[in-house]
Amino acid sequence: METNRENKTFATELILLGFSDDLNTNICLFPIFFLIYVLSVAGNGLIVFVVVLNSALHTPMYFFIINLSFIDLCYSSSAIPKLLVDLLSTRRTISVIGCLIQFKVILLLGTTECQLLALMAYDRYIAICRPLRYHVLMRWSVCLNLIAFVWIFSFINVIIPSLAMPIIVCYPNEINNFMCEVLSVLRLSCYDTTIQELVIFFMGFIVLLVPFVLILVSYSCIVSSILKIQSSTRSKAFSTCTSHITVVAMFFGALIITYLRPSSSDSLNQDKYFLMFCSIICPMLNPLIYSLNNREVKKVLGQIGRPEHPRMKITLTAAPRCVTPSTQ
């Protein structure tokens, strides 16, 4: 269905070109992405389960980790199920309303993850550089307020511009991507998008570069503090940050390459692969990084598998005192 007004034909559905037009290739890709989705859901769900049910992990660091796992769960679920359906279909379409909802949800999750990773870097800075004041600066009321601020700030940054400057899509209605992404949809707009592009660039600077700079500053202070301590404890201090540094490098690296590099005809085809890394690969790898490189999580997982280990119970007690996280 289409409507014509002012010599412009408005689209009511969009075509996602995906990775390939060959059905046999897509059938081969289906089990790969299905396995990735299963691993993402199982891994992030397991992280949430382990942290919530084990009181020893009720610290600010793991509180932020389960928030990250929740974001990754939503990230995967907002992109992969539609991709799996399209891989087995010859007509890969999505309604304009569904497309707008998808890219707004993905923008919200991506923006929130950027702020959350900066918050986790601040937590590591306080734990290493201000250990004696950690229980005061990172008490539970502060942690809850910080998380609430991150979600509200991200919601405002995504929803307000979308409501103020709605996107009306015209033909041709093909998106060279496997999902609806804001820049790809913006290229199909019926009208001039100069203002929207400037707003996206400005908001991208706030939600992407500012957190990244804060992370760099935090780790500069952390490295400076670690170099001042005895060499025998340096590796122990560094080990508390390796998981977070790995996640930051993967996520911010892919986003910066996608949104802050000069655009070209080749970049339009490359964007979907960097977006695939952010929205599909990273949510799968994050729980593996935090579990395989985390001594406390591996210990809890090992105890769960032992028959003699008593079953963990949820205790409805007051929130535990915020203590300095032990070494990963």
C-alpha cells in the first residue's frame, strides 16, 4: 500500500536486503545465527541467574554486570529473531512502523550500554584508586541512582529527537542491511535530512565519544595508581579490569568505525557487518568474557555443578553492605 502526496510516494513497508540474495547461502547462515542467539540468551541468562542467587556476588560490580547482561539479552532479541525469519524467506519485508520501533529500541539499548560501560569504568576507578572510600562512594543508593540516570538519560536522548523529527520513508524502500538502523532508514527519507543528520552527529558525540573519553581517563588514573604499588600485586589489580577493557574495546571499536568514519559507497555495505558485531556477536561474547576471565563467577558455576553443594537460596534480607569487589 502506498500514498501519494506532493509528488512523493510514501512507503508502508521496507525491504531488508540482508547478507545475500541466494536462498541456499541464507539456509547455511541460519544455523550459525541460531546458535549465536542460543548462546547469547543462555550465557546472559546464566550470568543474571548466578549473580542474583549468590549473595557473595551482591556487589556494585556484579550489579552493573547483570544490567549489561539484560541489555545484551534485549539487544540480541531485537535483531536476531527477525534475521532468522528473513534467512528462510524470499520476501524480507518489515512494516515502516515495525522498522522505526526496531531501530529506536536498538538505539536505546546501544546508548544505555555506552553509558553503562563508562559507569563500570568509574566503579573500577573507585575500587582501585579510592579503595578506602569505596563503600561510601559506591553504596547501594548511589548505584541505583546511577543506573536510573543512565536509563532515563538514554531514553531522553533517543525518544525526544525521534518525536520532534519523525522520519517519513519514500520509495525506493530497500535497506542494505539485515535490520533497521537509523542511518540506513534516514537515507530513505522523503525530505531533506540535514537537520536530522546534525542531531544524530551531536547526540552520537554525547552518547559515544564522551563515555569513551571518560573510560580512557578512568583507566589512565587506574594504570597510574597500579604502577605505584608493589610489583607483586600489580597483576592482581590489573586482573580486575581485563574483562571490562575487552568489552569496551570490542563494543566502542565497532561503533566508532561505523558512525564516525567518513561515509562512502563501500562503507554502506560494510556498515551491516560492523553492526552485526555490535548487536549479535558482542552480546554472545560478553558473558563468556566475564565468566571465563572471572575467578568468582567460575567458582560459583563450579559449585553449582557439584551434588554436595547446597542449593543456593534467595534471602529476602536488606541489601548487603557495599564492599570493595575482590579480585576477579
